[in-house]
Amino acid sequence: MKLNAKNAFALACGTATAVVIAGAASLVISQPAAATAEFAKQTGKSCGDCHTAAKGGGPLTPFGEKFKANGNKLPM
């Protein structure tokens, strides 16, 4: 099957349109994170015990990695 310039242009435009639509849909459908300090409340620990940022968020500390690996339960 031969593609002429007109068909190639239509295919490129259709593909670009599909990518733009998918990107726009992902922006509309996505929701902001709704993280809470629930584990801190349950365990009595501060957010900074598990997270590098004192108020939570950011990469996990070594203790936070152990907490996560232990199914979100305090490591023994």
C-alpha cells in the first residue's frame, strides 16, 4: 500500500489530534492528591519520622522505607 503526501498528512494530523485529546482528557480527569496525616495520627509519630520534609511529603527516610515495606505498620 502506497501512501501519498495527502494521506500521510491526514494520518499525521489525526494522530496529533488524538494525542492532544488524550492529554486534555488526562488533565480534566486527574484529581489533586488528597494525602492526610492519617498514619501519623494512628501511630503517634510525626510526619517527619517517615518523610524527609517535616510536614510530610518528599522522599521517605530509612524509617519511612521500613514502615512502607512492613505494610504501613511500625517496624519491630
